[in-house]
Amino acid sequence: MKTVLKNIHSGIFGIVLFCLLLVVAGCRSEESADQPKDTRDSGTIIISADESFKPVIDSHIKVFETDRPNVNIKVQYKPEASCLEDLLVDSIRMVIIARTISPEEKQLVVDSLEVPVKQMIMAYDAVAVIVNPQQQEDKFTMEDIKQILTGKFKKNLIPVFDGLRATSTVNYIIDSVLRGDSLTNKAVAANTSSEVVDYVARTPEAIGFIGVSWIGNPEDPQQQSFLTKVKLAMLQSRDDKNDFIRPWQANIYAARYPMLRKLVYILKETHDGLGHAFGDFMTRQRGQLIFKRAYLLPSRMTFNIR
């Protein structure tokens, strides 16, 4: 009888011990799942960025990853509307768009994902206007631009944009240029900024609107090849109605060019990890120098513009 009881007690003890081990293993698994898998110098994160900033963001990622061989930043280029949707996707660590988010938008992210949200303006760029080389009309006032966008211009010019959904360029045109007026139904939406260039190059009556980081760097061979296919139009200066200027860096710096916008990163990260490191890189000296060399205007540091 004692032997039987002893065996029963041993069996019960074994079952209890097994259950305790399962609980402990489960807790450790949960703790492991909660632990960040990246640091400031290692790991992988996913970010999304507006497609109109692709050239300059690619440059930042290339230099950042070269300095940190154990780092991998996976970037998804999308229209701005899709990037804003990614604010509520917990696997997307950072979003790069052309505006800051409102306190209400920020609070929605905090409440939905229970993560802190940080945003910072990194630089300023411009919306460039391109026309076909055969097009003699290449100087425009902002009133001309508005008439083109609404289909009321004296010549038949077809606006072309860099996306099928609301990109930062489209949003800028609607919010800052049209200001309540309706976009003409003749407007064409290409899939990418390079497709805008191609469409304008083969369509004499087209007028394209793209981010200047796609076409404003005279040291970039691809961007210079674009300028062999299209012509960069001039807009009336904000400080001199008799002067028509292109979106060169000096004109962005002096705020003379009339269509300027921001580059903003929005970070969702619960620890001091890879997202913080990449954000710091873009807003400190080396990253700001990359913006300068891309012929944009760095926002966090002052450089001499020649």
C-alpha cells in the first residue's frame, strides 16, 4: 500500500513539476517575444517613405548601413496616404512624409499601438515643374499653375502627378495651391516620379509635378539624364514678381521658390533602438550633409549655400 501511495505521490509531483515548467517556459517565451530584436547598431526594421523622396532616402540608408554592417533597413516606398495608414501598423517602425501629423493623429497612434511617437522635420525640398522640350511655355506664375490645374489655362496643358493615390505632391497641390478648387479631370496619374518624367518626355502638352530630389541634383547622373528628356520650368519668385526661378538649392534656402515642403520622419519605437539611431543620423551632421549634397535644404544644421 505504501509503495502504491508513493508511486501516486511521485506521479502527481511529476505532473505538477511538468506544468510548472510549461508555465515558466511560456513566461520566458513571452518575455523573449517582448524583448527588442534590434539595437542602435544591429538588427532589422521596416520603414515606409513617400516615393517622391526616394533618391535622398536611399542615399541615407546606403551610408547608414555602410557604417553599421549588422543593420538592415527595409524601406517601402508608397504614396503619402499609404504611409499615413502605416502609422497604425505596428511592424512599420518609421514613416517619412511631407508633413507633421496633428496632435489628434499622434494621439490615435499612441492609443492604438501603446507606443510613444516622435516626429521631426529633417529638411525642406520643393515641388518641381517639368515640361516637354518642345513646349515654349516654361515660365509660370502661381496663378498660371492654378489655372493649369483647374483646366482654365490659355493653352491645353495636361497636369501629370507622381502616383495613383494621394502622394505628398498631390496633397501639396490640393492643399496649398488649389485651396478648395477642383483638379481638372484631364489630370494624369503615373505610378512613379520617373514615369512622370517619361510621360512628359513623350507628350508635348504635358506638364509634370515631382519632388525636386528626383531632378534637382546636378551631380547625379540619373537626374541629369532626366533633364535631357524634359525641361525644368521656372516659377515666379516670391520676392520679385519680375524674376522667374527654378527650384535650385539657393532658391529653396532663401524661400524664394513658391512651392516648398517639408521632409518629416515619424518614429514609433518603445526602446532606444535602430529607429532612434536612424532618425538621429538623418538629423545630425552626416545626415544633414547628405540632404545638402542632394541639393535640398537641411533643417537641423546651417551650411553655406553657394
